[in-house]
Amino acid sequence: MSGIYKKVEIVGLSEISFAEAVKVAVEEAGKTVRHMSWFEVVEQRGRIHDGKVAEFQVTIRIGFKLER
Amino acid sequence: MSGIYKKVEIVGLSEISFAEAVKVAVEEAGKTVRHMSWFEVVEQRGRIHDGKVAEFQVTIRIGFKLER
Amino acid sequence: MSGIYKKVEIVGLSEISFAEAVKVAVEEAGKTVRHMSWFEVVEQRGRIHDGKVAEFQVTIRIGFKLER
Amino acid sequence: MSGIYKKVEIVGLSEISFAEAVKVAVEEAGKTVRHMSWFEVVEQRGRIHDGKVAEFQVTIRIGFKLER
Amino acid sequence: MSGIYKKVEIVGLSEISFAEAVKVAVEEAGKTVRHMSWFEVVEQRGRIHDGKVAEFQVTIRIGFKLER
Amino acid sequence: MSGIYKKVEIVGLSEISFAEAVKVAVEEAGKTVRHMSWFEVVEQRGRIHDGKVAEFQVTIRIGFKLER
Amino acid sequence: MSGIYKKVEIVGLSEISFAEAVKVAVEEAGKTVRHMSWFEVVEQRGRIHDGKVAEFQVTIRIGFKLER
Amino acid sequence: MSGIYKKVEIVGLSEISFAEAVKVAVEEAGKTVRHMSWFEVVEQRGRIHDGKVAEFQVTIRIGFKLER
Amino acid sequence: MSGIYKKVEIVGLSEISFAEAVKVAVEEAGKTVRHMSWFEVVEQRGRIHDGKVAEFQVTIRIGFKLER
Amino acid sequence: MSGIYKKVEIVGLSEISFAEAVKVAVEEAGKTVRHMSWFEVVEQRGRIHDGKVAEFQVTIRIGFKLER
Amino acid sequence: MSGIYKKVEIVGLSEISFAEAVKVAVEEAGKTVRHMSWFEVVEQRGRIHDGKVAEFQVTIRIGFKLER
Amino acid sequence: MSGIYKKVEIVGLSEISFAEAVKVAVEEAGKTVRHMSWFEVVEQRGRIHDGKVAEFQVTIRIGFKLER
């Protein structure tokens, strides 16, 4: 009930799909951020190489509870 | 040619991907809504649990023809 | 370093997922556009038929280097 | 002074103009919704056939007082 | 985990504050909608009379679980 | 080449169409504002009475050259 | 039915709440503007001093009927 | 099912109304673009001359199927 | 005059009002962030429980001077 | 602490840069507006002549304290 | 008075400033596009190298008259 | 290919231009942030003093690779 949350903006990359890129972003962020609670998709882009999609890039905002 | 359409806003959930969450939203909505014609993605979010993506949440607007 | 880029807006279709629709859009566009470098997702929609998702539609902007 | 309002999202169609499409949407909606009070234009699109505008499509939000 | 949510758009009114207008919207909506879970503020407006604020008007989207 | 422009925000009303409401706004504004040069449509709404559109309301920004 | 409205953009300040800041903006504006009819909240910000909220700042657009 | 669509951004002009300006844009574009399928209104502006609306300007995006 | 500012995104919670939720966010953030100067409201949401507003949630961006 | 602010929307022109266009807008506006305090960039456009940028046009909102 | 305009989206690059990047985009585009009339700034980004701004990137939409 | 990026939001100040304010933001941020890769302009504002632009303020989001 009390306490506050912070949001950080992270970009995840994947060669497979946007959903994979979100998972990568969350799992990598989890190595330094604790108490992660939700994410919001902010932007979806990608890199093209040799006429094919080479990389899906998703920017998400991750919300987590601030410890005191 | 005549007739009008209505849009309703539905949130679908999936543990797998955004595309799955859209399918869930459409198929569940179809149990009470008839003549569904198209959808528009409005928002993509998700829940995080134990440092991993636990749920993809997609808000879509579903357009359907109003019967008279 | 010098030179400019142009963006074109393309809609890709897929029965499977948004990621597939992006791949279709990029690969088809690549048949006439050269030096494609990146894409940005602009809109995600779809068609519903018989109460199920029949088609994922993704509008992307593709950036490519203009040749001189 | 008391009471609340609800908004529903309706798409009206017309071969003539956006204003006509709005009128169609409001009049058709009025067959099932009572106490309609105002509308807001959300989106203006249309269908093209044989190189000509075949249909104006207007999405409006209609606000109406909820009866108790 | 399974199941879907629906969002409806409601306008609440109050002579006192935006927070009161939100409470009015939620409590009135609760008379016909069950399983309400969250709200999102969409628009804040108001009516002026005799040079003073006569009414705070808040449009919220209310999310609730669809029963099956 | 020199000089600056100012924009003012005006709401025009019409029983007929959005285009008429724009004309009304511009012509009425022209009674006190000089050197009007362009307009931009900002919002399109309307009033409903007895189940019919009673009034088209268009908010426009009018740009005009400031005299010195 | 006839006549047009103008909107002006005003910033109100309050040490207490956003609702108070709106009231201040409307009441102060009313000293020079007549026939004020409605307001729309455009932006909510504030000043922080010594680690506490020192001032709520609300930008509103006030609509009023133009006299002829 | 197969194939992709492209969108181009066109500005149509009319002395009469926004609907006319859309028709002009579509019909002129049709002289060089084939397989046009739909349009989306992006912006509505206009030119003022001698205190009257001299020209309605509508920017639309036209979607058309790319031939192979 | 010199120096730069950083913005962080914080979510504050309150059972009473949006203004209280902003105060909570600022005061809690102030326990670890120094030289806070202003805030901007980004999003207003809330949790509903038993048909009543259980929690106001406000996302704000807090700007503070970076020390060197 | 007390008092309110008003915002006006001004377009400045420059052949050199956006920054110059902002300076022109502020300095010209200052000939009739007093107590100007801040500006916000709203839009950046320009005129092209003979294949070159002929004019940078910046729309800014200027905030100033209302005197009583 | 008659005729229509088309808009194309171009990204210009410069090591110096956003204004220079706009000039580059317009001048390069002018090598293949005729009758260019205006531009609108859509996005401002840049590349960072070794802790310094290495490149200003401006996306503009260029409007030009379509020849018949 | 692997790894994720983080974005932070920084405000840079300059008496000269927006481009200078971006450079200041990037160079100051580089004193504590490593592996900075790109920036995106989010907001352009400024302070006015004595009827002249006293300060250009640019908010940018800086993207940098997270080290592991």
C-alpha cells in the first residue's frame, strides 16, 4: 500500500520476434533491478540487413518497487 | 453499405506472445459479440514475476457490425 | 556520413503473428527498394473472420539510403 | 448535476461526406441508446473503389447520460 | 490467468475535485458493472458558471473482468 | 519576410457541416482580427438533441500576421 | 446557436492541489474575460522545494463566448 | 493474403469542403497510382483570403496494393 | 546557468487523491535524490476494489540538477 | 506565488536557423507583451524556394505573468 | 489553385546542427524532386561517438506539387 | 548482437542554440555514463529574461549499452 515505484526505459533485442525482445530486456534488467512488477511497450523498431529483418528492437518501461 | 459499426475495447492475456494475447481476446469476445470484422492494437503491456515475463497483455479495439 | 535517407510506409500481412507480417513487408519491399537499413512499427491491426483472427496487419516505415 | 455519462465508439458510413457519416452514426445509434448528449470525432477514413472515394467512414465517441 | 477484460469509458462529475469525480464515476458504474479492477484517466474538463468552476468532469476508462 | 504571426483558437458552430462551422469561425473572427492567413483544424465535436445531430462544433487555430 | 467561442490558455498555481490551481486560474481569468463557459486541462506540473511539492501548476484552456 | 500494401501521403485542395478536397486528392492520385484501396485523414488545414476561407486542404494517406 | 538536469519517472500511490499521490512520490524520491526542482504528471490511474476507488496512482517525471 | 500566467502562440521566421526564429518570435512579441517568462516549441516547419530552405518557421507558446 | 501535393519523408544528416541537417535533406532531395514547396520537422535524433554528438539526424516531410 | 540498452532522460542548457544544448547534455552525461550510442529529442523549451531568450533547454533521451 505504501512505498513508491520507479520506471526505467530498456531496449531489448532479438532476431526472432518482438515478444522475445521483451523477454530479453526483462531478464537482462533483472540482473541488476529487483522487485520488477510490470512493463509497458513504448516503441517497436528493427534493423534490416541484406533485405531481411536482422533484429527486432523493443523499448519497454519496466516498473519496480523502490526498496527503502 | 448501410448500417453502422461499434468498437469495444478488450484486454487479452497470454503467457506466450502478443499475437497469442490478441487471439485470446478475439476468441473470448466472440462468445458474446457477433459480426466481428477487424481489430486495432491500442496498448501492449505485461506482468513480470520472479524476474521473468509472466503475462503479455494486449488492449485491442474490436469493430463489429451492429444488427438491426 | 554524407547522403540522405528516405522512409516509405508499407503494410505487411500474415496469418501467424505481427513479427511475421513485418518480415513479409520487409522482404517484399526489398524486391524494389535497395539499401534498406531500419524499420519503425507505426500501426498494428488485423482482420477477423468467423470469430477468429484471420490476418495480422502491420504498418511499418522503412528507412533506406538514397543512391546518387 | 448528479448522474454519470458513458461514451460508446461508433463508426458511421456515407457515400457523400464526413458530416453525413456522423449523422448516420448518431441516428442509427439512437435506435438503441437514449439520452445521447454529444459526440467527438476520433478518426476519419474511407474506402476507395475504381479510383474514386466510395465511402466516407467516421469514428465518433457518443456521450449519453446513464439512467438509474 | 485466463479470461479477458473489457474497458468502458465513463464520465464522472463533481463540484469538489477531480478525485471526487473519479470516485463518483466508479461508484455509479459499480451499480451495473461487476468485477471492476482498475481505471485510467483519459480527460479532465469542467463547466464554468458565473466566473467560477461549477463542475469538474473526468473521463475514465474502467477495466473489469468479463464473466463467462 | 520579417514580422511574426500569432495563432488564436476559435470554435465555430454550424447546423449543417464541419466545413460550414469552419467558415463561420473564420468570418466571425475576421470582424476583429486582421491579416488572417491560414487555419488548422484542432478538434471536431458536436451536440446531439432528440437523437439527431443538432450542431457541428469545430475548433480551429487561425494564424494572422501581427501588425507593428 | 450563432456566435463563436474563443479559447485562451491560462496557468493557475496552488500550494494545495490541482483542483485548487484550476479554480485560481478560472477566478483570476474571470477578472478580465466574460462569458466563460468551460475549461480543458492541458498540462499538470509543479515546483519542488526542499524535497517537497511547493506548488501545483495546471495549464487549462478556457472557452468563452465572443461578444459582438 | 499475399502481397503487401504501400501508403503515400497526398494533399488535396478544394474551395468547397473537406470532403471535396479528399475526392480531389484521390482522383488526381488515381492518374498515376493503381489498385488504391483506402484512405486515412491525417491533417485538415486551409488558406484564408480577405477574411474568408479560400481553400480547404486535406492531407490523406492512400493505401494501395503493390503489384509484382 | 551551467550544469545539466536529469529526469526520473516515479509512481506515487495514495488512497485520498491524485495530489496526495504526487506528494508521496516526491517525498519518497527525496530520500535518495537531491536537488529536485520540478515534476510533470505523465499518467493518472488507479486500483478499484469492491466497487470503490482503492488507490490513486500518479506517474510523474521528477527533474533534478546533476551534481558534479 | 499568487497570480496567474497566460500562454500565447507565436510563429517566428528566420532564414538562418530554428534558434534564430525563436529569438525573432520572442523579441517581436516582447514589443507588446510584458513579463514574458518562458517558451515551449510547438512546431517546426519551413518554406522551400528553388530547391533550397528559404525560411525556418517555429511556432512557440510564450508564457507570461498576467498583471493585475 | 488546382492540382495536388505529395509529401515524402526524408532524413538529413549533419555534424553541425539540426538546421544544417534540414538544409542537407532539402538540397539532396531537390536533385530528384521538383516543385518542392515546404517541409515539416517530424523527428530529431542523433548519433553519439566517444562521448560526443557525432551526427544530428532530422526527419522532415517535404511537400511538393505533383506535375501532370 | 546480444546485450540490452538503457535510456536516460537528460536536460541540457545553452545560451546559443538547441544544437549547443544537446551537445552540453551529451558531454556532461558522458562524465558518468559509458557506451552512449544515440539520442532522441523529446522537448524543446527555454527561459526568457528581459524580453530576450536567455536559455535554450532541450530534453533528450540518451541510449547506451548496459555493461555486464
